[in-house]
Amino acid sequence: MKHRLGSLIVAGIIFLFVGIMAPTPVGANDGHIPLVTRTLGGVTTTNLDDNFEAPASGSNPNNGSFPGSWTVTTGSGSTVQNWDASLSPNLAAFQGNQYVRLSRPGGGFSLLGGTFGVGETPTSFTTGKLQIQFALRVTTYTPDFQAGVELDAGSFNDPDIRFSLVTKSDGSIHHYVTGSTYTPTGITGFSTNDWQRWLIDVDLDNNRYNLTVDNQSAFNLPFFTTGPNPTSRLLFSAGNTGAQMFIDALPEPTAMTLLGVSGLLLLRRRR
């Protein structure tokens, strides 16, 4: 019995090792990592990826063969640029070599919008589940509002908002509820010290979403609007004057890593 148990432990460790050493999934090598996926009727599709690694200088991120697209909107000296660790402020990327930097030094605006579903039928969504995942880093808390994340119908105004999340100087994350009112989500661990993983699970059928930032979660948050407008864009925005924020993709776990973990769980169950 002990010999069999030892063999299972060794097998589980080997599975984990192989999973960690396995090559990056196809599509991730050039920066194509899913950022927005949609599940409907048991089928999951990628509707927006990051590809912050490959675009030519001065151009928008390229969504490759996926149906979505990225647009940049700036004003009064603000910028949205692809950045790498060799350029000031010399931050290492969360994955790969590059990330997107949003800077708002003046009184203008700095927006990066990812429109998903373009080229598909339908071109926007009212049903199903969306999973949105990315890495976010903000370099300063002053002034209060520094980073904004919004799901909307493609235009920056109240009736189109599904959710709007903003970071505060006390490390909390607030969400839009009505008019121009933001209330705490209950997540208080937002930090400027490093990259943080954001995961947003959206239930379009029930107008609710869950938010996880690193190891803190807020569940069953309501949409601002439950109207008929379709969902078609994920929008990142730098906050008040002086804001600077960075966006990158979350690497996908390999199937072998998941298999290794499941092997260890089975082992634990046997014991």
C-alpha cells in the first residue's frame, strides 16, 4: 500500500513538472492571449485578446485573427502606448516583454477600448457569460481615482454602462451604482507595489458580475443598467490628472499543469 502511495505521489509531481515546463499555448507566443471570452450554450469563444507584444510603433494593439479590435482615444497630452522594460518607468511586463501604458499628465483623457464581437453575428451580446481577465498596475495613488475599468455598449455615457470600477487612494475598489455614485465593492487590497490579477465573471442573463483582485473577491455585484443595450466594449481609462496605469495579459495555465493538479487532488482523495 505504501509502495503504491509513493508511486502516485511521484506521478503527481511528474505531471506538475511537465505542466510547468510545457510550451506556451499556440497563440500566446506572439502575445495573443484571451482577455475576453464568451460562453453560450456550453461553447466558449475568444472575443478579444491582448496582443500587446507585436504592434508597430504608434499603432493600436492588433487582435490578430480574433473578431475584436482595440481603439485609442487621448487628449491634452495624454497617451496610450505600448511599453517595455527598457523605457521609463522601467517596469517589467507581467507576461512577455510589453504592456500598454496609459498616461494622463494633463487635463485630457487617456482611454483604451477593446470592442469585441466585430466581424461576428451578432456583433454585440445580450446573453451568455463573459470572463474578463487581465493584469493591472498603477504607479501612484494621487489623486484619488487612478484606474477605471468599464463594460459598456461602445459609448462613454451612463445609459450604456454595465459596470464601472475605479480604484481609490485608500486601496479600495468602488463600483458604479447610479447617477455618478460609486460605492465600495468590499475589496480593499488594491496596491501600487506590483501587478495585480483581475478576474471579472459577467452573467449577462441575470445582470450580475463577480470581481476578484488577487485573493479578494466581491460577488453578485449589480449592473448599473438592465436595459436592452447590447454589451460590446471593455474600456480602460486613466483617472485624474497625473494618473499612470499599465495593462497586460494573464498567461493561460497549460492543460498539463491542470492535469497534474487534478492528479494530486485524486491522490489526496484516495488517502
